[in-house]
Amino acid sequence: MRLSYMLPAAVIAIMMLSLLGCPPKPAGDGPPAVKDQTTGPAGEGAGADDKTVVIEGEEGKVEVTKSGEDETVTVVGKDGTTTIASSGSLPEGWPESIPIMPGFTVVGSVVGAQVEKIEVTMNVSAEGEVAIADVSKFYKELKDWKTDTEVPFSMVGEDALTLAFANGKEHLIVIASKEKEGKTTLVLQYSKDK
């Protein structure tokens, strides 16, 4: 099931590789620089089924890690690191002031590299059987977060919503949509200015 979440992550990683100039052209006509590293009980916190594949290029590298049910793609470039994970937990550093609404289960996350005026960006995806109106009410009641008047696209409908909030240098965009199967998909995008 989680593998279906990793397909988009793998596509993104491949696109990022092309932007990073990866994989490098090897001397002669040899294969690209791919390292298949299987970690086992000797690796700190690693299990017997843990596996990491590393692809290195002139301007960065991509690591794809599978550990039990969790899968992670990490892209390291000259401008920073982006990590894409399919796990049931929030990424490290997720603000405590932004809870996942009860009724939702985290299915994946993306933590982005530092760029220009932004210190950090994080996206969390979750699924649940929650009404759009309840999602709107829950996130509008977050303590210390106010409607971000600089973001012109906030809207709430019967089957979808987009809300924008700010808390000083922090920004939150909440996107939710009702799917055909009766589930609601929730995406929280958090960023913090430098």
C-alpha cells in the first residue's frame, strides 16, 4: 500500500536528479555511479530488511531507503536537502502548534531544502473520513495562527478547501478534498521565513 505513495516520490527524485546533473558521466562508457548499500543489524537502528541505494552525481546525490514499511527518498544538492517519506509520522521539526486533526492518519511527508528567503518547508499528507466543514473549523481555531491576508486563494467549498494562515515568520496552507471513496485527503504545507 505504501509503495503507491513512493511512486510520485521516485518520479520527483528522478526529476531532481536531472536538475542536479545526476548521474555523472563516468569515464569511458561505464555505468552511472550507483551504490547499493544494504544495512543490517550492524547499522545503528537498522534492521535486517533495511536497504539503501545511493546515486551520486557531480552536484549532488539521491538516497532511496526502505526500512520496514517506511520508505524515504533524500535528494542532496549544492543548495540543500529534500527528503520525501512514506511513513505514518510527522517529519522531525514539525511545529507542535500545528496538530494533525483527529480522524486523519499521516501517510507521507516532504521536507524541503532552504531556498532564498525561506528557512524550511514541510508538507504532510494525511487521509481520513472527516467532513470538509470540520477541517475548516479545526484549523481556523488554531491558537496563535491568523488568516494570512497576503495569500489571495483561500476558499471553502462542500468538497474542498484551501486556507492560508500566518504566525509571525511562519506560514501554513491547509488543503483538503473529498475523494470518490468517501475519504478526505489533507495536505498541510508549512514554511518558515529566514
